[in-house]
Amino acid sequence: FHVQDTMWSRLKKAGYKIIIVTPFAEGSYNSGKAYRHMGADEIIHVSDLGWAGSNRKNVWDIPTANILEMVRTVMDREHNGPIAVYAITMNEHGPYPSKKNHTLRSNQKIDSDRLGSLAEYIDRLEKASESVVEFDRWISERVRPTVMVRFGDHQPALGWKAGYHTTMTRPEYITDYTLVDNQTKVCYY
């Protein structure tokens, strides 16, 4: 609660309603209190949008396609004024069990379990990518002005002993993001 200035608080000052779509129960990781402190107006658990289960339980295996469909539902509701929706996907998150039947090969000395974990990670990303591409298409076709920012909050835990191959001094803090705008048709990476 030391954070006093957030993107959400600035959006609220500009008249936005902040809505969270999450597979986590509000008590997990103190998320509910933290989100509300940062400016969230509404926290919606995936079970409140049709996913089977209790909103008191975390959902680790909900596919990204389902989360994005829920975000569409929230975005298509009637709202008094602009909204900002923050959604969390978790199906691509580790741990990544070693996939046994895969076709990955490497020139590096990587044991078969780690290579199998990488194959599992790549499979999850490929499935999510299809959903994200479709969601981007939906955004581009919307009449309402819409901006979408996608980001990953951390790098995958794949257990590489050699580390990351980059010139950055703290590569574990690299956060990739993409901004898509349906009015100017510009995509920033």
C-alpha cells in the first residue's frame, strides 16, 4: 500500500471505470485489497462469468480463449462512460511439466526433461496466440474506440542453467508488451 500513483488511478481521474477479470479469488496474494487500493472499481472472478467453480477458488487452467471471451462480454456491456479492463490469463503460466511426445531438438546441451518443459511452454503459447490474434481482430472491427495493451509480467521459469542470452543486466525483469489501437490502426511493440 505504499504505491500512491498507478495507471488505474490516473484512468479513474480521467473518468474511466476500472474492471478486473481474474481467475483468482480476491484473497489470493492479497490481490483484492491491492487492486482496490490501486483503483479497481469492480473485480469479477471467472466463475461469475460462467466458468464452473467457486469464486473463492483460484482457477489455474482456464484457457486464454475463455478469458478473452469473458473480456468481450464485459466490454460489450452498457457502461456509463469509458472503461478499462484488466484481465489475467494463467494457462500459459508454469510449472511446465515435461511433454514426452514432442519434436523439439537443440544444438545446446539440454536434458530431455528441460526440452520437454520448453515444448509444453511453446504448446501453451501457440494455443494462446490463436485466441489473441482473434481478439485483436475483434478489437480492430469494434465501433467503440478501443486500446488493448498486452504484457507479460515475468519470464517463464524453464530452469535454464545458462541463463538468458541478452546484453541486459537484469533480463528477468524484461516485460514484453504490445499496444493495439482500433482507431489509428497502429500496433506498437
